[in-house]
Amino acid sequence: MSNSEGKFKYPGVRSALDGNTAVIMCERESTDAAGAYPITPSTQMGEYWAEETAKGHVNISNRPLIFVEPEGEHAAAAVTAGMSMTGLRASNFSSGQGIAYMHESLYAAVGKRLTYILNVGARAMTKATLNVHAGHDDYHCVDDTGFFQVFGKNAQQVADLNIISHKIAELALTPGIVAQDGFLTTHLIESMLVPERGLIEEYLGKPEDIIDTPTAAQKLLYGDKRRRIPEMWTVDNPMMVGLVQNQDSYMQSVAAQRPFFFDHIPALTDQCMREFAELTGRRYERVLTYRCEDAEYLILGQGSVISNAEAVADYLRETRGLKIGVVNLIMFRPFPGDMLTKILKGRKGVAVLERLDQPLAVDLPLMREIRAAISKSHENALASNGVLPYPDHAVYSVPGDAPLLYSGSFGMGSRDLQPEGLIGAVENMLPGGKQKKLFYLAIDFIREKPYSTAQDEYQKKIVEAYPNVKDLAVHGSENPNLMPKGCITVRFHSVGGWGAITTGKNLAMTLFDLLGYHIKANPKYGSEKKGQPTTYYLAASPEPIKVNCEFFYVDVVLSPDPNVFRHTNALAGLKDGGTFIIQSDLGSAAEVWASIPDHFRRIIVEKNIRIFFIDAFKIAREEASDPELQYRMQGIAFQGSFFAASRVMQAANLSEESLFKAIEHQLQHKFGGKGARVVEDNLRVVRRGYTELHEIVEKPLGPEVQTQAASLDTPAKPAMLTLLPKSEDPKSDIHRFWEQTGNFYLRGMGSDTITDPFVGTGIMPVLTGLMRDMTGIRFEHPAWIAENCTACGNCYSVCPDTALPALVNDISEIFDTVIRRLEESGQKINYLHKGVRTLEPRLRELIAQAGAKPKVRELLSQAIAQTVADAAPDETEVASAEFKLFEEELGDFQFAVTRPYYTVPEKRNKNSGGLLSINVNPYTCKGCMECVQVCNDDALKVVTQTPETISDLRRNWDFWLNLPTTPRKFVRVSNLEEGIGALETILLDKDCYTAVASGDGACLGCSEKTVIRLFCATVEALMQPRVAKQVERLTTLIEKLEGHIASNSGAAERVGGVLEKLKDLKWKYVDGVTGYGRSKMGLVNSTGCTSVWASTYPFNPYPFPWTNHLFQDSSSVAMGIFEGHMAKMADGFRAIRIAELELEGKYDPDKHSEFFTYFNWRQFSDEEFLLCPPVVAVGGDGSMYDIGFQNVSRVLASGKPIKIMVVDTQVYSNTGGQACTSGFPGQISDMAQYGKAIQG
């Protein structure tokens, strides 16, 4: 599809864009109006269209653009249909569930012969789990609607096909879908030729143009001439469209569409593609081929895999002499069987690769169509009268005409597909290959070499039951580096919110502009939020880059993340002699070198890797005029470091002056709209990144250390995990989950878990966030200054991450905890039990004498010294030794004397005051410093994290775990049911504070999570006394009923089953299957930020049942769950009521049977209802007040007492901040932008 310069009228304008932008660069010129609703990964198309609309962009028809954002994708399809009906050139943009949601509207658009284009960022469909990445589920879920469908392999094809498809739609009077792979194309920046405005104007024309009517059927409707886009709804020529038809006419209206409209699409498509090629030189056909002329084996697919397949075909031809070709199925509807049967004829084998799975279908979608086309070619050979039944298809008359077909599923949810996988697909077809007819690429059901002993044992169980399951996975024999000669490949390891994506884009565009290179640059997007590890890939080459996957072989690794070696093998794939640059605030090269784990130091030396370090945070702090930009600007410094360390400047013969001129140009383009100051700040940071880079030259190695990664043993369980009970059900057992899944993720090996029945269910045990350690993502943490604390509670209330628990303990409880820990560690204690009884009154006396802001630990040391001094002479030595152990065991754990918990109680009742402690949870704290910001008493300060501070935090946390929870007397709430009292004090209870365990993927300082955590803590506090009372009631009832049955004949027959139900009910409250007892609540979560940070595999923060279904329907799902949940509650209360009636001598089965048969939640007493764990629906503005408002409305009308929590974000926060109806009037957001034509 190349074009010779000057040969064609519209060769395109050289640029580098991602697929979403490429579409809008075309749509903004051609199209009049769009309806769209934000859904990842097509969101940016809608955003960019909204931006162009706000700017007042005028298209080729001399019209300003029109944009409508309705309340959901179903409505967006309707809006777009309405626009198209009035004769406007219209478009829509959507993905995934959005396509499924608008499904029914698409049929109607086809039936009305509308001409709009639906641009799809193809995405995996939510099944057992949510995934927003590439998959072809959405593309194929609407392949029955009558839309014609095309698919582009890269941004160039997507842009060109968008223009071509508008013309096809307008000639064929049939709407069309133009798809691209989500993220892998939508977000991949790559070199391309942007279609000129002049091309679009000449090729497409204006909607109101009068054109020659293209088909005979249309001539019957319109005559020889018609409007390019017919007006179906106009007051100037009124008609009815969208009728009701009954048995007499409906079938005719459906059947007529095939001969008179659909059958014309192939020829009209060929015509439109020819005309486009004549103007641009870029040739398209419904099926494109690559090196197929002599090919014996073919790889066939759609989308971004095609580029990879072409690179693999070249490689296998050059290195093995295998004649491999590639078939790019540009058009899927109508299926191009006429072309395809000719292309496939006589081949030895065809690997049909599809980015989805439909396990209950006879074949995957492409394969089904291919088999049907081949069947037609076989039927042609059977024609007895010489008249071919399918004259446009090839004739397969001998067995060798039909190729052997192999069906491969790959890349679902953007699962990375390396060249190795494609080589495996080819090797599978070859003589001597496995000849697997159905297979999966890039995953394992059974690993050849297990990563752990536990995995090995588990795999044996699977193989015993499913001996052939291993063969479902196909692997290639090699994974070659297929980058072009002279290519520069870079990988970033950073943290969300640190500017890596901006840096990567700027660096890519600098290389594009400065060197004239072809580029590919894309982030490895996950659902991780700000503060979580992220990866970015970039390649620049003098030749086109075909490979479209995660770049394994890289020349340069940039790591703004200083903790990268704690969670990732950052050296993986780095070439011998490559360059590694890491963020470090350590003062010397020797210190930086020493901080790198021994295993990685050896790799660096063995591969002769050049290693550099830079303190980009220091640069950003000193240069950023806005403190909030420091994290993002830290990443920008690495752009300068890249050019200083890599060999790009020498290879391209660049001067420092020309380099920074190009960088300034990119910064101006990126940040110019934010003002000159921002551009200048960033430029200074880049310059300092260039000049302040330090190379580590001396790389000494000590004795080799055996690392965990090198062994087959599962790592030690995280500290918090060891405290949890083992569940009787393996699905909910966190210890099973740790062995099979969690430990792999913590070692940076999440992709190496096997494909097993557990992952197939989409189930995760509760509290898996406790497996996680956030130490590696923070650089600072809070430190508590006990003597300044006033016990206001602001800090532990605002903390979103359950990371700053407060306790109040009696002094005796603290002392007992110390002694118990000493004894459990093996120390023999003789004196302390007696000594602490003397110590406590001495400490209280010293506190009373100390005045304001007493330092408890200093006073405790004084009290200990006095106690030892007053010990009997024969006990002095042992008292001294044991109190020394006592202080060592207490370590640096701090306590505060505060007015609410010590001073006031002491005045009321001597010796009743408790000591407050506030500690940092080292495993969940992300370093957001929200606690420091809300402290008005200087009781919290920011401390730079060091190995020493980490050790102190963990030691103190270990002690905190052993302290008993706060006694009820210190919880200053007189009536929680009525909300009377200091409500924040409920958080002093350990169970209430940890009602959300954290360890999840929420952004640093996430206020959504703070609100949800406080809500859950309140429910825990309300339910605790109710459940305790219920357990006491059950215990008494069971005892009485057992005695009653023993002493009353006939009672066993009458209520013996009830007794067993009561025992079972008590067991569920106290222990249950999981060992946690019955959960205090349950949550139904709409898709959005709250669901993504809470459930991104394999970490979740909740201890109760949780589910997500779709974006808009949590309220509706909650209604269904509520009924089933309440039926279970009714079973328990029914047993209790029957038991009580029996004990009162009032139970008559005949009399009470009907009542208890129909007994449900509407008959519950107030006490019973309050014992029911609430069902809570949670969502944001979009899910509750926009797309899901009808669901909320129905819940409110139902009378069902379901709790609904709306997280007030005022935008669509998960997709990036688009407008929603609950936002402020005039609000500026990503789909309601400020500009010349629209002001927010």
C-alpha cells in the first residue's frame, strides 16, 4: 500500500498518531455530527470529537461540528440514527459492552437504510471478569445486524478505511463498522500518512451533493439522481419510517433487503477501494494478502496481529525457507468468500487466528465463515449441469484444493502475543508438527517447568483428570527479535501518575521529528490506578516497524521507578551492551550499585550493561513551579537522560543544540496551551536530566547469593496472610489462592500462572489485598509525634488505605501484651508479672506530674528505673534484666496521653485512663500523606523512607497486631443507631477499622475509598453488638431445645430438624466455611473506579461478598441478590421462631405451616431485620445518575430496603473525566470542553 512520491494526487501527510486520533483527523473533516458515550478504549475518539466541536472546527461541508453525549451507548446509537435520518453524515464511537448495549438499535439503523459509521475500539467482552483491552467479542456480537464490517491492522488502515466506509455506506445505503484493536491500535502511536482534507472533500463530497444513483433498486426509489445521504426525516418531504408490520408484510421487508441492498455491497466496496487507490496510491481490497503468491502455508486474521504475522512470515522464509503468507481479512461482513476461496485454494495449511473464544460454537466466527465458503467451493465441483451454484467462488474439485484448517485463539484481553506464538501456529501445521485443530497461543494450561513445588503438585492433579489439556496450548520453538536493522527499542518502568506516558510520547515524537524515523510507542495499560507500576514501550527505526507486541528485546530501559527491582525483572530482554537508567536519591554510584539485588547486579556485569542513575525527583522539586507537577515532571527528566546515555545522538550526528530545539518544539506542542511557564519548567527539567546523569563504572560483585527467584519454593507468606484462617471451600481459601496465584504476582510473574478451573470461574477469595506490600510504591511515610496528638481522629478517619489505625488501651493491657510476647518468644519470665503491678501506678503518677504534652516513653523508662531500684535486693538483678527485655520488646512503639482517653477518664475515675497509640501499617500505606494534611496539631510529619524506617514500621506493626482492641468504654458513642456521640471513635475498634483491609489498586489519597471505608466501618460497628446478642440467643436456645427434646416425647420428631438448623446457624455466625463467620454486609459494585481499584486481579480489599456485573445495573443486580439473601435470612429466623414457639408450648405444625411457608422479609420484626447484613449497591455519577438512572429508579419504586451509595465524582472518573448529567451546569470536562463554539 505504498505510494510513490508525486505520483498520486493525495499521498498523505507524514505524521505519527494513535488509532483514536487518526480516526478523528478524518471524521472531523468529513462528518457533520456524532453521538457518543465514553467507554474504554474508544473514549478518546469521543473526547477528540468533542474537543474539535468546542473549538468550532468547520468540516468540508462548511458546517461546524455537532456533538451529543447521551446517558448511555444505547441512547448514543439512537442519537446517531436520528442525525443520519435527517441527512447528516454521522458517526458513533464505542467498544465492548457499549456495542452489546446498543445491539438492538443497530438492527433498526440497517432497516432504515441509514448511512452512519460506527467506529469501534475492539475490546474483550465482560464475561467471568471485566477486561477493557483488545478482543473481538464486541465486533462479532453484532455481526448479525446487517452492518457491513471492516477491520484495520494499524492506524493507517483505520484512517483510510474510515473514509472508504463512509463512501460505501452512502452508496450502499447501509451503515458500517470500522474496527481497530483496543489499545494495541487505539492507543499505539505509529508513523502514518494522514489523509488530506482535500482528499476527503474530493473523494466523499458533501452529504447534500446530488449523485448518480448507483444501483437499479435505488433508481426505482430515487430515480437516476439522488441526494448523497438521503433525508429520511424531513418536514419538506414527510414520510413514516420505522413502521409496525404484521404477518402480511414483515417477511417481505426483511427478504427484500438481501437482493436489492446487501448483495450490492461487495461490488460497491471494490469500486470505492479502487477510487481511493487512484487518488492516494494506497490499495485496499476486501481481502489483502502478503507474500501469498507462492505460499504453502497461510496465517489468516484481522487487526493488529497481521503486522506481527507479516514479520514472522519474512523471518521464516529467510531463516528456514518456509513459504509462509499472510491473509488480512479487511472485510468480514459481507464475508468475502468469493476472494478467499481463490486465495486458499491448494494451500497445505491455513492457521486462522482469532482474538476471542466462543467455546459452545462449532467453530470461532472467522473459521465458521471460512468453512462455509469452502463448502460452497466443494458444491461448485459437484455441479452436474455445468452451472456453478456459486459462480463467484472457486471450484474445489480435488482433495488438495481445500487446505487443512487450524483454529487458534490468541490475544484475548490484550494478552501479549510474541513472535514465538505465531511461529508455534506455523510449526503446528508443518509435517511433524502437532497438527492441533484447535489451540490457544501465549498461555499455558500445564507448564513444562513448574515455577514452584506447589504448582508442580497442582498440575499433576489437573493432568490426571484432564490428560490432554496441556495440548490445548501451542508454543513456538523460538522467539526471535524481529525489529528492523537500526531500530532503537526502549522500555519504561514507572508508576502511574509519574509522567511516563507523557515522557514516552514526547520522546517518540522527538525521534520522529528529529530523525525522520518510523515509530511505535504505546503504554502497557492495565486497570491499575495512580501509584501502581506501569510499563511503556517505544521503538524508532529508519525502516517501518511491523512488530506490534510488548517489546521483549530492548536497547534501553528507563526506570523512573526506583523500586523496580522489588517487583519486576527490569533487565528482561535488555540486550548485551544495552543501557539501563534508574531513579535514585542515593548519594553515590557505590550506594546505588549496592542497592541493586545481587542477582541483577550479576546480570548487569555478565551482559556488559551500562548503568546510569539520576535523581529526577530532586530536579523536579527544584524546577517545578507547581508542586503538584513534581511527580509528572520527574518522568520528563528521563527524556534528557535517554539522549545523554544512549547512542542515538552519535548515530544520527545530532548536536546538543538541534536536540533541544526539537525537544522544545515537542514540549510546546504538548504543553503550550498551559502557558509558557509550564513549557519552560519542563525544558529545564529535560536539560538537567541530560546533564546530571551519572554512570556507574565500578561494578564489584561479592559472593553469589541464592535468591528466591532461583528456587522452586513458594515465597514465605506475607505477614498478614498468616493470621487468616483456612477456608473449607478451596474457592474462598486465600491460602490456596496464595500458592496458585498470589505469590506469582508478588514475584512479577503474574503472566506465568496456569489456565485452570479456578481462573475460569472469575472468582477470587476475599481479603487478597493482604497479600500485597505497598512499601515499594512509596518514598515517604508519616511518623506520629505522640506528645503533640490531641486524639481528634482526623488522621485515622481520612486515611483511605486502612494504614493508620488508632488504639486506646489500658496500661495493664499494654504491659500484659509485652510479657506475653516475651514468653511466646521463649523468654522465661519470673519478675515482670509482679513488677508491672508496681510499674503502672508509678507511670500514672509520673504522667500526673508531667504537665502538658508528656512523653510517655520517657516517663515509662523513668518508672521502670524506679521500679527496679525499689525491687528487693535479691530481685534487683532479675528485675533489671527482665525490664531490659521489656523495653527492647516494646521497641520504639509510642503512646500518647490525650484528654478524651486519659485525662478526662482519670478525673472521673482514678486509674481508668487509657493510652492512645497511632501506628502506620507498613503493608498498606501508599504514602499519600492525607493524614499529615488534615493534622492541625503537628502530630504527624513526613519521613523519608529508608530500610531502617521500614524495619521500625514493621516491628511496631507486629506489636500492634498483638495489642487487644480498644475496650468499649473508650468508644465515645452513646447511641450509634441514632448517630449520637463522637462517631470517629468507632474506628478505634480493630474490626471496625479493618472492615476494609486495603492492599488494592486505588490511587494515592483516593477519597472514594475513604468514604467507602467509613461506611463499611459503620456497618461493622452496628452489626457487631447485634450479632453478639444473636449468638448468645442461639446458644441459650440450643441448650433449652436440647433439654426440651430430651424430656418431651414427640419433640424430636417435631423440631429435631430445627435444632440442627439452629446449630448450623450459630456455626455460620461464629466460624462458617471461611473461618471468619458470617459477613456483616455485601456489596454490588457498578463498573467504574470503585470496581476497578477494588477487584483488579488478584488483589481486593473487602472481607464480604462482592460482585460486579455491568456499568449500569448494580441497583438491579442488588434487587435480585436481596431477594435470595433475604430468603436465606428467613430460613434462619423461621427456625428460631419455631424453636421459641415449641419451648413456649405453642408450636402446632398444622396451624403454623402456611405462615412459615410464606414467611419472608416483609414479615421480619425490626430486630430480625437489623440482623440482616445489608445489600449495598455502589456506583459513581455515571452508573447511578446517567446510564443507570432507570435502574436506581426501579429500586426506589420497589420498596426493597437496599442501600445505594453514589460516589459523587461529578464526571465519568474511570474513563478519564467525561461529562455526566450530575455534573455542574457549564462544567468543563473531556466531553464538554470549552472552546469557540461550546463553553463547557
